[in-house]
Amino acid sequence: MNQRALVEAAWAMLPKAYVPYSHFHVGAALLTADGEVFTGCNVENASYGAAICAERTALVKAVSEGKRDFQAIAVVGGRDGVVTDFAPPCGICRQVLAEFCGPDFLILLAKSPEEIRVFRLEELLPEAFGREKLSE
Ligand code: THU
């Protein structure tokens, strides 16, 4: 799958975001190692801290379906679902992605289907805390 198609899959999730508090819609599309795509949107809650981001929605959907190997995620977002800028993943999402994705996992941010910035996970989460820190 090409980068633009993954971005478009993320874009298609914007109307599904449940965002009565922030009005900031986020869509994500996660590409598995075997070429499947799992999408997600953010889902907010009256208890604000209970909100889940679009990236983690997509990841949890995929893991709960038995997927654990991933190539890339596309993320788009904007107020009222209108994308005017890049929407980088929050710190919690970077950490949760790092649980399953290696340093070369790609994060695609887009502000239009043509304007795509690509980062490696290691660039967005250097010196990550991972499972290896827990032993010894
Ligand atoms: N949000 C995401 O879905 N992903 C991120 O990585 C950053 C923030 C959501 C959470 C909340 O619903 C809204 O954007 C405003 O913070």
C-alpha cells in the first residue's frame, strides 16, 4: 500500500471521531506487516482523562485481532474535522506504539493528501522506555 492510500484511510475516519468536548477530530490508519489496515478515531468522555486517541484505537483494534507486527501509521487531525496542519501523535500514543513497533516503524503525518511528512518512531520517541529496561 502506498503512503497516500494510508493517509486517505486515516482521513476517512475523521467523521467518526467522537469529540463533543474538544471538537478536534483525529483519524488514524495502521498498516500491519502483512498489509492489512486497521483504522481508528479518537473517542472522548465526559471524564476527560478517559478519552482514547485515534492511534491507540487503531492499535488496540489490531492487537485484539491478533496482529502484533506493524509497518506504519498515518495520522490526520483538525478542529471540526478540517485539517489545516500536521497532527503529531501525543506522548502516550508514541509510548504505546513503541510497545509493538520498532525504531524503523513509520509515522505518516499529513495536512493534505499530497503533503505528507514521514518520521521513524525512533525520531519521535528517542531513548524510549521498553521492556528491556525491566529486566535486571
Ligand atoms: N488526540 C488524538 O486522537 N491523538 C493524538 O495523538 C493527540 C490527541 C485527540 C485526543 C482528544 O480527543 C483530542 O485529540 C484533543 O486532544
